[in-house]
Amino acid sequence: MILVNIDHIPGKNLEALGLVKGSTVQSRNFGRDLGAGFKTLVGGEIKAYSELIGEARAIATERMVAEAEALGADAVINIRYGSASVMQGAAEILAYGTAVRFQ
């Protein structure tokens, strides 16, 4: 499966199959919150949260790819990511794009 964030694949004629998406809602845990609270006192990257968001992006991408594969897609183009807070301490990560088949 080819994944790109441009609206075409050079050298390929594409048939659009439709929008595909994947999402996950991830929450923080007490241990990460405690460590993050200390980190805010001294500044710098909060690695536990960076790892959490990276894992969430990977899950959302996998779910988007599974939806594209179910449509018989060869690739997903114009991929975008979004996030939103859904409640205190929990965020949704969304991956979406256009599933395409090579002609």
C-alpha cells in the first residue's frame, strides 16, 4: 500500500475509490501525567506524550489502510492527520485520505 500526502502519484493513472479514514482516542495515565507535571517546571519535550501521540497516529493510519484495502485500493493519496480533545485528558487522532486504484 502506497501512502502519500500529495494528490497524485507520478507516472500512475488513478481511479478514486473514495474517502477512507481511521481514528483512535487515547488517554493519558497517572504516571505520564505526574512525569509531565514535573517536566513543565523545567521545560523541554514531554517524551511520554510524544510517544503516546506517535502510537495513536500509527493506530489511526493502520485503520485507514485497512479501510482502503477493503475497497481494493493500491494507495491512499492526499493523507492528512487531525486531532481534537474529546474530554479532559483524552484526545482523538484522525487519519484520512482518498483511496485509489491504479489503472
